Amino acid sequence: MPVLMTEPSGRAIFSFWLLPIVGLLALLLSSCINDPAEVAKLREQLSDKIEVAEGVQILYSDSAKIRVIVTAPRMLSYLEVADQRQEFPDGLHVTFLDELQDTSSTLIANWGVYRRRNNEITVRDSVVWQSVDLQRLETEELNWEEKTERIYTNKFVVLTQPDYVITGYGLEADQSFSNAKVLQVDGRIPINRPEQ
């Protein structure tokens, strides 16, 4: 199995099977260029101002009782003092518990953020809140002010209650949703339930 042969003039001729090896080596050396998107993602993960957590479950309690359970596939904690926040870029699921530790309502959204500076939570993108007493809210954005215990949005909402479906723009409610009010009602559709 000769690697090179010589011509009568004394010049070396490479064997035909050496060309694919040289081509492969050139390909391997040229593929060492970094993808900018992968570099940015790695830089985000290695930042000393951002902590990344996977498979998150956060418990909020009041008077030694768990009141809220937040689960999310990923959470980014931004540590800069000027804007400390926890962001849920891949969505979140929130379970609200009553005094007896039973589920009173749930909330899901495709994105969310908790800003520590003003103690406000904002969820966006396919937001659905549902209570055990047959109330359901669908909107694209919902805000909760922890200090005032106020929930609000100025986006389009669909509020389903046991007897009506109300559509409109804007909503205000307390954190238990017991006094939910659509600010600009577009429609009010009665729900005909079968008699029992």
C-alpha cells in the first residue's frame, strides 16, 4: 500500500486515497467557527448578573401556610440592583391555595416576570386564569400589584362566569377575583345551562 510513488524524473506523486483525508482535515478545521447565537446563549448562562434555574418550583407562604405555588421549566434571576427581577421565558403555572390548602384557582401563561423593586408580577401571552367556582379569564396580559392586592389589565378580555360570558377591554379585580369588573364591556352573552 504505497503512500507516494516517484516518477522517473524523481518527483513524488501522492496516492489517490490521500485526497479524501486531506479534504476531511480541511473540513474539520473550517468547522471550528462559533455560531453567534450559541455564543450569546452561553454568555447569558455564564453571566455573573443572571442566574439560570431549570425545573423551578417556588412556594409563597403567609402565616406559615403555603398560599401560592409557581412552577416553570426555566427561571432567569437578574441580579442588577437597579432592576432585580425573576423572568419565566418559557412560561409558568401558578396554583393559588385557600386557608385549608385546597386549590382555589390556577393561572397559566407563556411568559412572566416578577419585579422586586415594585413588587409587581406581569404575565403575558395566552394568559388563562380559572377558579374552582367556574370563573375563567382569558387575556394577553395580566398584572398583579402585591402591595395593593390589585389585579388589572387594559387588554382584551374574555371573562366567563357561571351565568354569562363577558367580553371587553380592561379588567380590575382583587387578588381573589371576587370583585372582577370588565371596564369597557363589548358583549354580555348568557349561558344556558341544562336544568337539573
